[in-house]
Amino acid sequence: MSAPSGAPAQATPNQGPNQGPVPKVPAGTPSETHPRGSLLVALKGLGPYLWPADRADLRTRVIWGLLLLVLAKIATLSTPFFFKWATDAVAEGEGATISSDAMSYLIAAPVMLTVAYGFSRVVMAGLTQWRDGLFAKVAIHAVRRLALQTFEHMHALSLRFHLERKTGGLTRVLERSREGIETIVRMLVLHLAPTILEFAMVIGVLLWQFDWRYALAAVAMILAYTVFTFVMTEYRMGIRRAMNESDTDANAKAVDSLLNYETVKYFGAEKWEADRYDRSMARYERATVHTHTSLAWLNAGQATIFTIGLTAVMALCVLDIRAGRQSVGSFVMVNAMMIQLYQPLNFLGMIYREIKQSLIDIEAMFAILGRAPEITDTPGAPPLALNGGTVRFEDVRFSYDPDREILKGVSFEVPAGRTVAIVGPSGAGKSTISRLLYRFYDINGGRITIDGQDIRQVNQQSLRAAIGMVPQDTVLFNDTLAYNIRYGRAGASEEEVARAAELAQIDGFVRRTPKGYATEVGERGLKLSGGEKQRVAIARTILKNPAILILDEATSALDSHTEREIQDALEGVSRGRTTLVIAHRLSTVVGADEIIVLEHGRIAERGTHGELMDKGGLYHSMWERQREAERARETLKAVGEGTDGEVIEGQVTEGDVAADEDAGVPATAVAAPSGAAA
């Protein structure tokens, strides 16, 4: 069955972690250490997209586009000739005594030449627009493929990369890079190539119709104009870069603030967020004003240089007319040709500015494309061959930072179809284990195997296809309930989606909503409660039907009543699967086949709940502390109304309870409210 619109496409075993081939960086793409690159490097990278080997239709469009380019420029240069001939035809009849037939000819000739002049301009415009229309598909196809490549490469990069970047800044890079690529393609093909061709043809005509002095004056003007434009544009690049940086910073702050809308409201921080955003926009304002001011100086200088060149060429023509070497029509022709030359000259300045600015815009994209993925498949890596799903950690060592080791020789096994829980104080390395099993990071020492296969030696996509995750903080896509559940398996039927929702105990909620499965969940699922989001996460995991299940503190953020309901659903999902439970609340792992207690990156204790309680060690103290915290919370709830929120001497507060629930604090008795039983 075909995948639903917008749902993730199913991948084959030899695909990368983004459910598609890991993109190859085009030859010539600058490395991360040289992100700005050059125009030649950009051209080398764009080449395969403008002349795609697998698209004969697009290559045909390129050929026709180049042919129309030449024809359009020929039509462009013919117009001054018709202007000259029409002027000379009119001038020839002035002051002469002629017959009526001759008079008719002298009237008709200029009129016909004027009509031909107008027709040549129509032909020129028509050919130019035809060329642009033909090439549009080629240009936009190149933009689409490059944007897709950048997007895929972002997904291929490691979790470490994404944790170091701001989401708003990253999306802004993608947006601006797409616009920059489109600008470069458009400027190079639709403007730069025609401009260079027209320059060459104009110089040739000046040498042919006039003499070397005209060509020299035109060349000198073009060189001065070009040098001035390049120097000024280089100066303006630093201003443009500062403007982009302040724009990215402001955009990132806006996205970050809006994503944390509720937090802003909780702390009444609207003014603080507005001031913070305004400071970024003030920097953007200063840089933008500087950009426009420097542009005004650039335009004024260009106009001055061109006017000097135009005046020089026309003065030469006046002298030649007085000497009898040129006609009045030649004066009109050279004026029209120079004015006509101003348009591509003006385009030259714009082309250089736009290309340089676009290179600045896409330098961040070049840096991303030049950054090799931290986690890659070995060449020819086979798909994971499941045979039950036994997970084994063998003397695993890992650190996010070389100076701070997180896991220090951890070894354990999760037998196929069994449940193993990992508990311990905050910062002990519990959640790191799930990230390593998913291979978001590679370990520093030891190995991790599934059914005896080192996960570094198998294909990442097949590895992740075999594992299901229900995280503590479920983040949903800003789409419908159906889309978010179906994300577990693209192509699932409506009946399968409904069955998964029923098993996850969310079908009752769906039936109560007016739109059912078409209900929008909002940004990051904020329209749903914590329990509803967790049930959606369970439903899509059921739909994925993985052999291995990871429950990473899946209920720790929920209230006790909701936790019990979610726990029932999780027990149903984990039945018969290899299950790794990472838990904060020990009451949720009492039934595990084995409980592993981590402390400071090492296994401190292991065994069943009963065995660990009998030992009277770290697990026992953690259990007692959580039990005391629960009793203190119940006492607080009972006496809270009587104290009207006041804290009396010796009374435990909710902050104390929360702190005492953190198993990383040494076990001590929780103070009971005055007069209350502990």
C-alpha cells in the first residue's frame, strides 16, 4: 500500500539513517575549514546539477537555451544598425529637390527601417524570454536537488552536531542556502554568459564599423567599471556577512522563544524576550543600513564611470562626423550601442554582487556539506540479521568529552524476550546507553552486539529499524494524530493505525475529538497532554513492531494516575520483546527480570528487585528514599490547605520532595511536617 502523503518513505536495507542514501558531497565542495570557497568551486559543484547525466530532457533544454542566447544577442546588436540606417535615410532627404517617386521612397525607407528596428527589439525580447522559460526547469531542478542533498546531509550528521546547533539557525541556513543556490544558477546562466557574449560582440562591432579608438575607450570603461564594482563589492561582503549573522541570531532567538511559549508565560518573561529579540534586530538594523549606504556609493560610482566612457565615445564620433568619416546615423548608432551596453554592464555589477552575496549566504551550507558524518556505515555493511534480539554490552567505555568519561567498562546482557532495567542516580549514564544502542554515537572502547553482531558492522538503517523507542519527552510533528502514529511505519492502513491506537489506549481520546485521527496535535504536540503524547509514542512503536524495545524514563514526567495507565500499556507492548527499561521511579521496574544499578558510569549492583532489597545497598537506599518522598508528598497534600501555602518550621516543602526523589542525593530521612507521622 502506498505511503500516506507526507509520511516518511520506507527504506531499503542499504540506505542510510535518514531512510535514504547518505548524500555524497559534490566534488569541489569546500571543506568545513574553508567554508567560503570560491566561484570556481561553486561552479564545479553546480555542474552536475546543471548538466544532469540522468536527465536527457534537461540537457536538451540547456542546448536550446544556449542557442537562443546567441540568437537573442544577434537580434540585440542589430537594433542600433536599423537605428543608424533609418536616421541616415531621413538625413539624406533634407534640403534636396526631388521628384514625387523619390519622395515616396525617402519617406517609405525610414519608416520601414524604423519598423525593422522595432521588430528586432521584439525578436530580441521574445528570444530572451523563450530562453529563460526553457532554462527555468533546469535551474529549479538544480536548486531542488541541492536543497534536498543539504537536508539529507543534515540528517546524516550525528546527534552531537544537532545538539551543538540552534534549530532556528539551522533552518535559516537551509532557507538562505536554497535562495543562494537559485540566485547563483540564475545569475550565471541567464545573465553572466549573455553579458560576456554581448561585450565581445560590441567590441567587435566598434572595431568593424568605427576604429580602434572607440574599442579602446569602451574597453577602458568596461575595465574601470568592473574593477570598481569588484572592489566595492568585496568591501560590502563583510557588511553583508554581519547582517546575515545578526539575522540568523534574531531568527534563532525568535524560534527558541516561541517554542518555549509556555515557559515564557510561566515566568512573565515577555518583556525580557522582547528586549533580547530587539537587541538582535538592532544589530541587524545597523548592518542593513550600512549595506544600503554602501550600495548607494557603489551605484553612484558606476554611473560616473559609464558616463565618462559614453561621453568619450560620442565625442570621438562627433569629431569623425565633422571630418566626414562618419554620418549622423553613426552618431545615433554609437549612442544607442553604448546605452545598450549599459544594461549588461549594470547586470555585471548586479551579477557580481548577487553571486558574492549568495556565496556568503551558502557558505554555511558548504560548511555543513563539507562536514563528514561522525557515524557512517562501513563499506558493504550488511543489514542486521535478527534472531531473537539479544543485546549485549561488553566492557563499553564512552565519553562525550575526552576529559570526562561517562561509561567506564559497562557489561551486561538483555536476553531475547526478557526485560532488563537500568536505574541509578542522575548523571550515572543511563540515557547514554540508549543513545549508544541506537548508534547515535560510537563507543570509545568495548563493543555492543545484537545477536552476536557488532552494531558498528551492520547497516544503521536496519539497526534502527529493529529498535523501538518510547522516550521520556515525546516530541510530535505538527500534523495530525494519524500522521504521528503512522510515522512508526509508512504505508500502514487506517485499520492498522486504529488497532495500534487501541493497544496504546488512546482510541477513546481519539473518538472524543471532533476530527478523530485528523486532529492536529500542534507544534511539538503541545495541544496534547503529557499522557496523550506518551500514548501516541506507544502507538507508533506498536505500529513499528520492533524486536527490541527501549523505554527511556517513559513515565517519569507523568502524574501517578497517568503513570499507572501508561505503565499498563507499556507492559502490553513489551510482552515477548527484548526490552531495556531506563527508569527513574523504581516502582516501575519491580517486575524486571534483572535490574542493573549504575553509579558514576559503573555497575554498582545487579539482580532482581528482591535480591537487591535484601542486599541493603545503593538500590535499597534509593527505594527507601523514593518511598519516603511519596509519603511526604501525600502528607503535604493533606495539610496544604490548612497552612494556606505557608511553610512552618520543620515542614517539608515540595521542593524538598523533588530534591529527595533525585536518587543521586545520599539517602537520609525526609523531615515530616510538624505533628504529622513520617
